[in-house]
Amino acid sequence: MAALALTLLFLASQFMNLCHGAGIATYWGQHGDEGTLAAACATGNYQYINIAFLTVFGNGRTPELNLAGHCNPSLPGSCSWIGDDVVACQGRGVQVLLSLGGGVGTYSLSSEDDAQQVATYLWNNFLGGSSDSRPLGNAVLDGIDFDIELGSEQNYDALARALSSHSTPQRRVYLSAAPQCPFPDAHLSEAINTGLFDYVWVQFYNNAPCQYANGNADNLLSSWNTWITVNASRVFLGVPAAPGAAGSGFIPSDVLNTEVLPNIRGSMKYGGVMLWSRFYDDGYSTAIRDSVNGGSRSRSRSRLHVSIFGIPIIGNP
Ligand SMILES: *[C@@H]1O[C@H](CO)[C@@H](O)[C@H](O)[C@H]1NC(C)=O
């Protein structure tokens, strides 16, 4: 009887993880020495990559991409190889989004009209529209990430609605957001409250009140339990990929695997882990990837279906 209950419990937890298709997200683009985007995807460790960042936009500014040493966005064609990498990543089942904002930049949205114009620019230059000056060539990104850390939060809800209006049953424009862990976020709460966001990767670092510190995860877990109440499909635990990746908040991978993930994996909206950033990820994603999924090896959505219909879960845990 106890054995049966345990088996059912095990099956239920595996099923929940499989339904979620939990995975690892990261940011690529802010360090010239982090390798190519295609190489990041070829590790097989990531299910989502945010290209960072579009650092200038809004209020009539000409939008500018900043990709550190990877290419020079002001030279036509200099960054188009990244578009080929995007296509290669998508071929591996990795979703690639363009991240807006970041901690250094010049951006704001002055009105709903302005938000609409930025959405049109993003649609034509990075998504399913067309323009003569697509920085990443013909690659069609999967969506847009909001990493708004500066200025007013006004009109980002309008931007989310305008981007979302381009979604069709055939092709969704995915939206993600990277708020800081103090709740609600000062820059993204209006946008997230639209209910239009697929992924919310919360930054549990550089934020003393809600991050892991001195061997103690209580503040982080209590903040997590608030974040999972937001109106978004999936919530991710954002952490530094190495001690040097952030001022504070680094969690050793063994602690993440044994003391943090087991306490959040069961949340209905648990989506996985976000790592800042690809450059700093020297073994961290490899050390946590099985734990992100609760020990299941089925990570990608394509494998997910095989696992559900074939139910090889019990014989091959
Ligand atoms: C969540 O957002 C969706 C889409 O905007 C909306 O239809 C729904 O009512 C919202 N749910 C809650 C609980 O606010």
C-alpha cells in the first residue's frame, strides 16, 4: 500500500515536471569572449536564450543593439551571422528572444503611441515583419524579453499588448520579463499584470532582501512564493552562473540542487532556472540541468511528448 502510494506520488511529480518541460534560460551577447550563440545552443543545456541587449529605444530614438565584442551593429551586415546562429538554435528546439533594456542604456516609452512604434520596429526588424535593415538578417526571433531596469515603467504594458497582437495561432510572439526579486517590480509590474507574459525570470541576485545569503534560502523561498502568484504562464529562478556574475546572490550548484530546487520544483508555475549569463556559465548549467527537471532527463518539448505517450518514466527514471 505504501509502495503504491509512493509510486503514484513519484508518477505525479514526474508528470508535473514533464508537463512543465522545465528548462534553463540564459542571456547571450554582453561579452565578446563567451563564444558564439550557436555554440551556446550546441551545449544542449539551454531551452531559452535572450540576445542582450537592445539598449536604445523609445521616445523617437533610433533603436540600437549592443552586442559587446560580438559584432558592430552600426556596420551593415556585421551582425548577420548571429541570425544564422538563431536559426541553428531554433533547429535544436531552443527559443531565442531579443532582450530590451539592461542595466546600461538609454530607453523609455513616452506614450502608448511611442510603444506602438517600438512594437512595429521590433516586428519589422526582429520578428515576422520585414525591413531593409534587419540587424540579424532573415532570422525570425521567437519573442521579446523585457529587462527594464531604468526609467519609468509607463507604457511597457502597451508595448506588451502591441507585440502580442502580432501572435497568430501558427506563430506566437513569446513575451518574457526579467524583474528584480523585490515584489512588485518597480519597472515591470504594469507590464506583467497584462497577463500576456509567457516567462518571468526573476533576478534573485543583487537584491539583499530576497536572495540567497550566508547559507540561508528563507528570504529567496518566501519571495518565490509571492512571484508564483503573478499572472504569467511560467516563473523561473534567476541566479548568477558564477560568483563573479553578480555583486551578490550566488548559490553553489550543490546547494541549488539539494536545498533550493526541491522546494520550488513543485510549484504549478515553475518553469526552471535563468542564468546570468552565458559568459559566466562555466559548468553551472551542466551541474544543475538534471535537477532543474527533478532528475528527469526529458527536457525538451519534443522529448516531452515521447515520454508522455511512451510512459518510459518508471522503467527509466
Ligand atoms: C490574466 O491575464 C489574462 C490575459 O490578459 C486575463 O484574461 C485574465 O483575466 C488574467 N487573470 C487574472 C487572474 O488576473
